[in-house]
Amino acid sequence: MHDRRREIEERLSRVIDERVQPAIYSKIADLTLEVWHVPFNEDGTVGEPVPFEKARSQSYAPAQLGDRWGPAWGTSWFHVTGSVPEDVEHPEVRFDLGWATRRPGMQAEALVFTPDGEHVKALNPRNSWIPAQPGQQIEWYVEAAANPVLSGFKPTDLGDNRTSTTEPLYTVSRARWPKCTPRCSSSAPTSTSSGS
């Protein structure tokens, strides 16, 4: 008997990604996404996280789905804006920073802020939604930490910011504004970046 578990699991994953997820969420509005990456230190290591006030005052560049971000242990700030239509029930944003796995820890994580610096909520692979209200004008700052995926107790260069790579580890794969309904039928949602 052949062991086809991996093939079957990959097919199931593809069906979930291509058929089930688009049927659960539908696009209701466009989002604008911008980013500011905390600069490297003079010695070439990644910069330390900065306070909200400093991050908010920086110049943000347009960003879009597919953009890479975050060298190991680096911090990037995303500025997310958009308008929720008045007639939408239970709106929320799904913001996927490019999670490496679906386990809740030991990888990228984020914290969402209002423009006043109030915490909205944390984001992780199993909790990537941000609540919104019908008619709301959204403006959020998302502090994203590019913690490398460290599995097991194997030695790795990624475990220390002095020896880890300076290449981005993650790719923004979802920043969409779906309405969450029990029986929603639509095509796969997309997101619009700044200037689109």
C-alpha cells in the first residue's frame, strides 16, 4: 500500500485555500496599505522596536500584497486605512503578515493601534482579524515583529540578531476587508494598495 498522506493533505489544503476560504469571506471595500521599516543599526544589526509615537511620525511608503518585510528580529509598521460601508453586517479586516505556519507562536506577530496609540488587538496566525463597525473610517498602525521561525532545539543562525540574515523573512499575503457571514458567496477577495 502506498503512503499518500502528504498528497492528500496538500489537496485538502488547496481546496480550503481556493474554495472554502473565498466562500466564507467576501470583499466589501478597498484598503490602503503603507509601511515603514525600522532602520538597521550602525553596526548592521536590525533596529530595536520603537515607541508608537515615533513610528506614527515616520514617512510611510506605499505597500501591497506580496511585499516582503522583516529581516529576522526586525520590526515593520504598517499603516492601514479604509472606509467600511454603512450597510455591512459584522465587518472585519483579515491581515495576514505571511505566517510561516498556523501555530500561534514562535514566528511573526503584531499589535494593532489606533492613531491615538490605543491598543486594538494582537495578531497571530490563529487570530488575524481586526474588528470594525459599519460606516467606520479606519486608520490603524500595525507594529509587526519578524520573529524567525525557531522549531525544536536545533542550533540556528536566526536565533541571534548578530548572526541572522538581513533578508526579509515574511510576505504580506492578505490585507482584506471581508464581511463575515455564515453563507457568503463570492469570488476570492483581493486588496487594493495605495495608488491603485
